[in-house]
Amino acid sequence: AGPGIGAAPAGPALFRIDPEVERTQTERVRAVRAGRSEAAWRAALEAVDRAARDGSNLVPPIIDAVEAHATLGDIADALRRVFGEYQDSSAA
């Protein structure tokens, strides 16, 4: 049977990451950052920034950034600096 009248509906089950998986992934990201060319990484993210500012196609510079071992967070940060972050206008 479902919840009774006036009972709060059950929310979705929370997905929990195994701490070992989190630790392993963190180590992998650190290794990528340590092994990448700082100059190539920086140039690729600057190209993402330029494309975002001038309205160019973002796909080629994003691909170049990935190939330069930029993380998704690096790329998102570059785009956020140009476009900002969405703010829900209905939130109080």
C-alpha cells in the first residue's frame, strides 16, 4: 500500500558513492593533472575562453582542451567565467 492521506511521499533513494571509488577517481584526476603539459592545457583553455567570448563554435576548442587533458571542471570553469552561472529567478 502507498502512503496514507497526508503522509509525505517517499523521496528517491540517494545514490551513495563508495569511498574507495571516490579515492581512486581522485587519484586518477591528480595523475592526469600531474602528467599534462601546463602550456598546452593553458592554451587550450584560453582557446575555449576566446571562442565563448566571440561566439565561435565551441566544439573544436573543447575537443582540443580534452586532448590537452583539461578536466570537465576546467572546461566548465572557463565557460562559467564567460557566461556566468544560471540563477533561478523564481528561487527566493
